[in-house]
Amino acid sequence: MKIAITAQGQTLDDPMDPRFGRAPGFVIYDTETKENHYIENIQNMQAAQGAGIQSGRSMADAGVQAVLTGHVGPKAFTTLQAAGIKIYSGVKGTVRDAVEQFTAGKLEATKGADVDGHWG
């Protein structure tokens, strides 16, 4: 399974970013192969609007099945949900911490947005 973690850097040891749509990038981690790569999100960091929607589309295009983040807004939540991607918000620590929590089954899928649009 491919999961995406909002990240402030490109490695598993970098801190997570609490934002989804405006995160600097995403570490894409494959839970089966244990491989990862990074997708930049620079185009959405300063977007006037639509950052969550565009970031959600990028995650769908990358083939991820779950997103781990600190917070997710309503438009991003709707976009991810429509793509069949599960969202786990309230996650903190490093990217590695998030992966470990997810693979250990310690995270619960989010049922809705937890911040208003244009947060962060």
C-alpha cells in the first residue's frame, strides 16, 4: 500500500508538516517494499485558493491509498475521499514516526475536515 505523509523535507527523518494542501511536499512510502520517494508541492504552498484540491489530485495521480497529515481542510477532504484515499489527521512527529504509527495500526481514519479552508 502506498501512503503519503505531509513532510517538511524529503526523508523519513524529516518532520511532518501539519498542513495537507500547503505542505512543502509529500513522502510517498510503500508499506510492502519499504521504499519511498518525495513529491514536491511548491506550486500549492502559496496558492491563493485550491491548494487542498490540487494536492489531493496529486495524491490520486501518485496512486496513494492513504494520507497521513496534521490537519485537512474541507475541500481537500472531499477531493481525497472522492478518490478513495483514506485520511489520517492529527498525526505528529517525523515522517518515520507517522509510518510506524500507521503500520502498527495506531491511527484512526478521519471522518471529516478538522480545519476551515485556507488554514495555515
